[in-house]
Amino acid sequence: MLQQKIQYLVRSTLNITQKKQCPNCSHTKFDCLDTKYLVTRLYKCKFCKLNFRFPVDSKSFLEAFYQSKYKANYSDVTREITELPTDEDLIGMMKNNFYGKRNYSPFVKALLKSDSAKILDYGCSWGYSVFQLKQAGYDAEGFEISSARAEFGRKIGVNIHDKQSTVKNDNDLILSSHAIEHLPVVSEYIRFAATKLVHDGILISFCPNGSPEFRAREPKNFHVNWGLLHPNYLDVEFASHTFRNNPYLILTDDWRYNFEQIEKWDGRSQIVGEKLDGQELLIIAKPNVII
Ligand SMILES: [Zn+2]
């Protein structure tokens, strides 16, 4: 972790003269929300409302980085994100449907009200969530930028694409869990996902909540949550601005959601939940439906 951090600081210092430009929309007017290690800043773009870390990393750097092993800091714990289970562990995990790992089937079911649909999990790591979705009856596949992790998914019988070009075009729902905050250009992902969804298709993104209400509640964690691994720190304002012409349901929570509220969403309205200070932001939208 220390070596990773030193490399990041050296890179940030070398990049400090980089042109200040929003990685999402290329605009050049920002507010500074936070600073770290003298050389890194969290800016909010005045145009697209994205909170992003400056200096930014190049696309090619990020692509190479996610092929490698890396670790992540979560407030007070450091986790080896890229660790893969042994074959022996895997057999036990498959038997109990990866119990203990977050299962997205209830979210999908609440939104689609159906047990059969085509689902893509974008940024699915080695695919346990794809396995769970398949167990729930969905026609599910994954996408993972790390070819090593995508390859590993074959061990549990799930299909994981490591190139966007091979992803099917007719998904009913694309979900990404804690992936969007790592991406070099969020808007490119949303455009890509829209082309891979049917007209009425749903895009779901879970990510850390960068909203000011969460910052007021947990200032220390807000400060920890952006940086090396999280170049984007999305908030409710960014989500509602990005999907301003589309139906959406935007919620924040501490990992438990009110499924009744999700079920009730009519797929046509724009709704922001009352709770804004949750640890996690959940963005649900229909990017191909214009209202
Ligand atoms: Zn912008």
C-alpha cells in the first residue's frame, strides 16, 4: 500500500502542471471541494457537476493499473481487491451461492418485476455476482477490464467479457457496483451502456456517495473516499444532472435499501429519495428514454 501511495504522489506531483479540465465533459470551470497531500484536489465541475480528483490519470495508465494487483483503503481497513480465491474455497462458495457477498438479484427483481431478463454486470471482477444472478434465473454476463479476473470467471461457469466490443446489444439491465468511480470518463461509460441496453433498459450504478449531506455526516470518511482509486466521487447532484432528460430513481443508503420504494418506481418519473447522507449512492436510470 505504501509503495502504491508513493507512486501515486510522485505521479500526481509530476502531473500538477496538467491542464485543468474536467475528465467527464472537458469544461474548465470548477469549485475546489477538498485537498490532500498538497498536490491533489477534489474539484466539482461547474458544468457537468462531477466531483473529480486532480491531477487526473490518463486512460492508458488506468487500463494498465487495473490489469495489475492493487489494494484499497476503506476508512480504517486496507483490502487486497485483486485477491482471488483458491479452487478449494471456490467450491464451498459456489455451493452456498457466495453467501455473504452482496447479491444484486433483489434489486433486479424489484425493478424488472420479472425472473427472466438479460443482465450485464459491468466491472464484475471474477463474476460471483454474475453467478448469483444466473442462479436467480437471469441470463447474466459480466464485463471486467482485468483479463486475469475475467478469465478466472470461467472457473465458476460465467461468461465475462474483457472487451466492450463483444458485449451484447440487447440487455434489459446493466448494473455496475463500485466501478463507475474508478472510470477515466464516466460519460463515455454511460453512452456505451446506453448502446448496450434495449430502449426501456435500466442502468444501475452503486458507488460511494460524494454528496455534501454525507460529508456533513462523516467528514473523515468523505475525505478518505476520493483519491488514488476513486478519481470520481459522484453525488446526487451529478446523477440528477446527468439524467435530467431521463426517468431516474436516485437513492443513498448505508447498504440497505427500501425495496418497496424501488419496486414502486414507475420507470417514468424522476425521483430522489429523502435520505441524502447515506454512505452509498444508488443511481437507477433509463438512459434511452427521453422525457
Ligand atoms: Zn464536467
